[in-house]
Amino acid sequence: MSLTINLWTKVGVKIQSQLAAADTVTAITKANPAVLSATAHGWNNGDLILLKITGMRQLDYRVARVANKTIDTAELEGIDSTSYDTFVSGTAEVITFGTSCATLQDVNGSGGDAEPILIKTIHEDQDFELPGNRSPLVYTFGSLWDPSDAALVALNGFDNSKSPAAIAFEFANGGKLYFCAYPSASLAANGQSGAPVTTPVSLRVRNRLTAYAS
């Protein structure tokens, strides 16, 4: 099997610039792929939607791509909801990724691992661990400091309002990664003598990532 190697070069990082009016979600199946119902939603195949869901918590603040849409339904491409909790209610909003980053220099993802739960009894001489809740996933970046850059201004705006934003990573080989996160971008200027002025940026991921090969 051949592998597609994605590199941290020529990577597009895009930020939510607009959310369309919310459509009411009336049902989501437990299936692979999940099928969502929303009366006369008006979406197109390939649209990216931000889900805000109660009950089926695995989809709350999740970004999904629309596939095989009908007038009142759409598949959530690549999302297997077979073992998810039961849907209660929710909304979906089409995302416009209209702001592109041009200043990011490095990236580091930390967290996102299942915290271990130790299981031990008086009946066995071998303890074991179960996977518990995942620790928070955070992406941190170094960035050139440019207070006129549209992306930094947008991230700073989300930071100031403590609002989440949909984020897209688009790799040169076609891979795509989508998620919703709380940005931190104070526009504080850092650096050393004779070096470019930089500023820290971080994204605190709200729920699971959604990845596509193309």
C-alpha cells in the first residue's frame, strides 16, 4: 500500500469568516456514515457545516462535510456515528472559510490522549487500565507579528469575545483537517534583537477533529 506523506509546507490555514443562518436539525442516525435530517436545508454537496448538537455529544461543535444531500437530509461524510449517543436536538450552520493565515511559522499539537483509569481488584494480581476522557487538544503556533494581517485580527477578535471559530488545515497533497476551537491571539510582540517580531497563537479544540484525504 502506498502512503501519502503530508508535509508542513504550502499548508493553507483558514479561519471561519461567516456562519450562515442556522438550520434546525431534527434527527441524526446512528450509522456509517451518519445521516442528518433538516427540513429544506438548502445545502450543497461539499458544503462544510458546524454542528451544535445535544444528546449526540460526539457531534457537538464538530465540523462535517455534506455528501449525498437530498431536500431534507444529508450524509455527514466520513463520520461513523454507530456508537455515538442518541440525538436529542441541534442546529447546523454552513461555514465560510474566508480568512487565510499567512504568518504562521511552526505548529505543535499537544493533548488529545485518553486519560488512563486504573482498574484493580482484590481478585486479580494483574491491574489494567481503561481509556478515560481525552485531555484537551491544543494547537500552538509561532507567528510573525503583523497587526494588519486579516487572520491575526480575526483570531484576536475571537479571543477577545471568547468565541469559538471553525478552522481548516489544507495540505498540499490534498489532505484536509477541520475542527472548531477557541483561539488565543493577544497580538503581544515577542522576539530577540535582530530577529523577526513574533506573536504566540493557540487554538483550544472544542471537540473531535474531522479529517479527509482529499
